[in-house]
Amino acid sequence: MDHKIAVISGDGIGPEIVTEACKVLDKVAEVYGHSFTYTPVLMGGASIDACGVPLTDEAVETTKQADAVLMGSIGGNTATSPWYQLPPDRRPEAGLLKLRKALNLFANVRPAYLYKELQEACPLKKEIIGEGFDMVIMRELTGGLYFGARETKEENGVLKAVDTLTYDENEIRRIAVRGFDIAMKRRKKVTSVDKANVLDSSRLWRKVVEDVAKDYPEVELEHMLVDNCAMQLVKDPAQFDVILTENMFGDILSDEASMVTGSIGMLSSASLNDTKFGLYEPSHGSAPDIAGQGIANPIATILSAAMMLRYSFDLDKEADAVETAVEQVLAEGYRTGDIYSEGCTKVGTVKMGDLIAEHIK
Ligand code: IPM
Ligand code: MG
């Protein structure tokens, strides 16, 4: 079967890592008899340079015609790149937010787990790591502070800025349902994270999540305040199975969770709507400091492509094959610089992609 994939290479290391993910997908196509058609789409700084805006309406249309979107990363160095001299709604990140909203990608799934082979890279102490940890962050992606009304104005000679955190019960319900659904396929525990001791939006969040929980009697639900969650993630990460949270908290906690695994270059993510459609991208950013050097770790993007096979195309066997190939290559001791430890073989971006493609069986 032919699957149409819109490909957003983006900025920084984006083009390098996406090339490797497509290489692996091509190998999957060859071994399993599928065909993947790629349509390039400009977004972020690349689109600003070519079209003057971070995402054109035509580009949005192209993604809508596809079955799924594979993305690298967008954005540049915020201190030095001319993109950040532009008004906020013309900067690279605005393209990504526009796309999330246009495609209604409200459910952002970000797995964070400790690879057995990469325990050395984990910054936590051995006694905290214990038997390892494996969690998924289910982040609401099209509401909250990111999309509420905002403005900066001057009042009586004083500059004033306001951002608005809004959620309605339907937005909370649909992401909560996703969180519980995924918990049912895992260890059946949901930690709903909020700031209900201060925020109204969090009190509504808690109420709706409790309501949704009634439909999932097998799932254990706990509530946790976001500040405590930030602490618990470094104190005892193994306690978490599914973390369910709103947009901004999820942005922050997912970076923290990926850092405690010690291998942010390994973690994939999926942004889903209520159909099979999804946008798949690594959890890490565009790493402009190492762009073009051929040293970026392509594994997070390759694993994001595996999520695409599983969630958008229902190709579970093929997704397993990609994940197994990654594990085998790691087990054989190959590492990019970010996850390198003594005694391993250091390889660059292209070689890592070649090795993983070779291991697709
Ligand atoms: C992420 C990123 C984005 C976000 C930025 C690039 C707008 O940090 O996907 O986590 O804040 O959502
Ligand atoms: Mg982020």
C-alpha cells in the first residue's frame, strides 16, 4: 500500500536527521513491500528564508493531503539568528503552532524511558535509577497558554503583557480519554498533573479528569501538583506510567523527563488528532550549534518514524522491526557522540542511519 508522507526537514540538524529516517523507511518499504511517497514541506526558518513566513497556507494544505507528517526540527539560535529579530508571529516556532492548530493535533505523546544500553548516560544516581523507568507524557497541545489571547501594551507609560490560560471541558475530556486509553495498554496508572491549588483552569482539569476516570475502573488515577511533579521526576521517576497534563506544564515536564533518561537524542514523539493522522517528530530541538557537522543523533527521528508506522499506518510489525533494529545497533556498541561512552564505537549521523537500515529484517 502507498502511504503519503509530508516531510518537514526544518532547520538546524533537521534535514540531516530526517534524511536518515527516510532511509530507514525506504528499507522498511523494500523489506515489507510497501511504498512511501514523500512530499517536502517548508516550515520554520527554512520557510521564512524562502517565503517570508514560517508556514504558508499552501504548506498547510499539502500536509492535509498527506497520510502523516514526518518532521525534523525547527528554529535557530535565539540570540544570534536573524529569524528572532522578526515579530513573534513571524518567527520559526509560530509555524509549528499554526500547524498544530490547523491539523487539530491536540494529543502529544512523548515517551521517556531509560535504555538498558544507555544507563551510563543517565544523570541520576544508581540507587534512584533502580530497575529503570518507562513513562509516557500525554501533553495537551492545542489549548492553554499557547493559544489563549495575548497582548503587550503600554498603560500610563508602563509596558504590560498578558497571556491567557483557557481550557473548556471538552478540550480536557478528549486529552484525558487519550491518556487513559494509553494507560490501559501500559501499566494502568495515570498521574494527572495540574496546579489546582492556584489555578481555576487546573481545578476544572481535575474535575473533568476525575469524571473520565469513572469509565476506566482498572486505571489508578492520582493527581499531582506540577511543582511536586518536577521534583518527583528526579527523585523517583519509576513511579510514573502516564503523565497527563496541559500544554505548558507538558512542555516543561517533557524536557525534564527526557533529560533524566540521559538520552534526549533517543526520544520520539507523536502529535495526534482524532483520526489516524499524526505529526511525528523527535522530542529534541534543532541543535543549531552542531548543524551540518554530521554528528547529530538521528535515532529519535527514526523512532518517530516507527511511531508513524504504528499509529497512522497500522503497521505494527514494521514498527517493531525499526525499534528492534535500533536496539540491536546499540547492543552492538554503536553510538553517536551525545550518547557515547568508553568502549563504544563512535559513528556519525549517516553511518547510524545506514546501520539501522541494514538491521531492518
Ligand atoms: C516543543 C517545543 C515547542 C513547544 C516550541 C518549539 C514552540 O518546545 O515541541 O516542546 O513549546 O511546544
Ligand atoms: Mg518543548
